[in-house]
Amino acid sequence: MPIFTFRVEGMHCGSCSLLVDDTLEDLPGVLSSQTSVKKQQSTVDLDLTHTSPEQVVTAIAELGYTASLV
């Protein structure tokens, strides 16, 4: 499955990255998510037959963060 990197702005602590990971891993087609507050990014292993990169950006935005595909 392809791996995508997303820029995630607005995270301030480890709880923020855990929230992003938990939310993304609940999406169908997200096999794994690793989010770093320090790097302000999330690396997502994504099955494109179930979820698009745009849906990942939307899910992150719904948490109150700004996201974009790198």
C-alpha cells in the first residue's frame, strides 16, 4: 500500500499526535498512522480503494488542525 506524508499544523503535545493517529486509524483503509509533533507531520499507510488522501486531510481538519499532503 502507498505511504503518504501529511503536514499537520497546530499540534502542541503528545496527546495531539495520539488523537490524530487514533482518528486516522479508525478510517477504513488506513493501515497505520505515525504522527510526530516535533516534525508536524503524519505518515499514513493508506489503501486507496477505501480512503483517499483528501479524506485523511478532512479527518485531521475536523480535529481542529490544518493538514496538507506533502
